[in-house]
Amino acid sequence: MPEPESRKPGLPVTIEDRLRGAILGQFVGDAAALGTHWIYDLDELGRKFPGGVSGFEQPQEGHYHFPRQPGDQTHYGDGALVLLESIADRGRFEVKDFGWRFVERFQPGVYSGYVDQATKDTLENYSRSVEHNPKAEFNFQNGADDDQLGTAARLASLVVRHYRDPELLSLVESATRVSQNNPAAVACMKFNALLLLELFEGKEVPGAVRNVEERVGLMKLGPEVRKMSQAAREADQEEAVKATLAFGQSCPLEHSFPSALQAFLKYPDDFETSILATIRAGGDSAGRGAMLGAWLGAHLGLEAIPQEWRRRLRHAERISKAVEKILRESRQ
């Protein structure tokens, strides 16, 4: 599928540039970290990739994502593709459609990639419910009690489709609880969605983050997410690797959310530099990269994402087709 017509240099970034950028940035951020994902020891990262980490590395034998190839998504990106195509096919977010597709996609024996604990627990909750109540309709709101990056790595398509919907935050909560029935995850994903809205409006990054902090406080979504944001802002002059090591490289949102947000604040105007900074910090770089990529794409627009990186996505055409369907619905 051909890409949208290029915007002339110097022209303002349009809202549709930002909407496309958020979704494509999310997939690119995930795929760029495929081969280096979950390597925590930075010395080990250097030994495995002596030429340096430049994105889209080949997963080596023994790695979580071996034998996937550069341009493939991690399990995070595969989950994002499920949500994207559910929204594109249904014309909007429908929790039961997404839930069914999610369960079917990641069933043991069906999905060949790595499956994280949140997905395993979600599938177990579903199977247990069906076994005990075979005639009851499952509501897909009883996912794992998980506070990590699963929903963060796929949320962009929902926010793009419903960015003008007054019920957006309720939809975000519903989408989160499919696989993460956890209050901290819900609070962080609402912050995530509100930040994307600010960026779609063209707000500068520091001001957008402060605006969301204020809204989160007024809405009483939970003090933890506000503290994470404030900590990221206070560290905005630190190198991203150093800041990530301080906040934590691991998956839980108390570590990964401020780490990703700090990289965004440190390098808000260069997609490649920002993504590589978070990847080079090790740990759960794919989850951070997907969330960070969505923010960068929403801020900078589609054309700020390196064209070579977009083209390397294995599912580039499939993603673009679904994005255009979603954008048509969002205009109505």
C-alpha cells in the first residue's frame, strides 16, 4: 500500500501526520528493539553487538525472540497488531472482539513466539472461567493482576481512533483490563492516553507532560503516576542510559514508565536518537520503545520516523492498511 503523500518541508505537522505517526512509531519502537530486548547487562549488550546498537538487531540463538528476523515484532508488537486490526475491522474499539482475538492469537500451540506472564495469566483466567461457567458470557475484564508494559505497547491505535470520543478514558480502562486488571496499569494507561491527546494538539513536550500531571491530579487517578512523571521531568537533563539505570530497566511500570518518559523529555525532537537511547539502556527496551515511539510519532508526525525503519517492518503494508481504515472512521 503506498504511503500518504509527503508533506512539503517546512509545513506544519498536521493532525493526520500525528495520528499516523503515533501508530507507526509504536510498531517501529518495538521492532527496533527486537534483538536486544531484555538484555540487562550493558557489558553483555556490548559484547553481543560490538559494532554498537543501531536498531533492528538480529536476535541471537538463545535469545527470547530467536529465531525472529529484523523487522519482526516482539510479542508486544504482535499484541498491538491484534488490537489495531480489531479496531480497523470493527470500526471502533470493542472489548469483546479484541478479547476474543487476543485469546485466540496467543493460545498455546497457536502462537510460536515468547509469551509473557501477563498473557499467560490472562489465558488461564479465561480458561478457568469458561470451564466453571461454560454458558456465561466472558466480559474480558478479568485479565492478569499485572503492572507491566503490555497495554502500553499497543494503546496508540485505540487513542487514535477515539481521540475525539468523550468516553476515551473509559475505553482505555476497558482495553487495559483485558490483560492487566491492575489499578496502577489503568492509571498509567490513562496518563499515556492523555499525553497522546496533548501531543495530537501540537503541544510542546514539557508543557504537555505538565498539563497531564495536573489533569491526573484533578481526576484523582492515583498519586503514583504523577510522581513518576515528576521524577522523569526532574531528570530530563540526564543521559537516558544513566536515568534508566536509576529508574530501573525492568518491566514494572514504576520503573519502565518514568524511564520512557525521561527519554522522551531528553530527546523530544529526534525519533531515532530517542529510540536508540532507550534501547541502549537495556532491559525491557521493546516495551519502552513502543510507548516512546507512539509519543514521538504523535509529537513529530509520520515523516520524522526514519523511512528506512518504517520500510523494515515485516507487517508494514498490513499496518498501513489498518491505519488508513481507522483514520477514515476517526474523521466521521
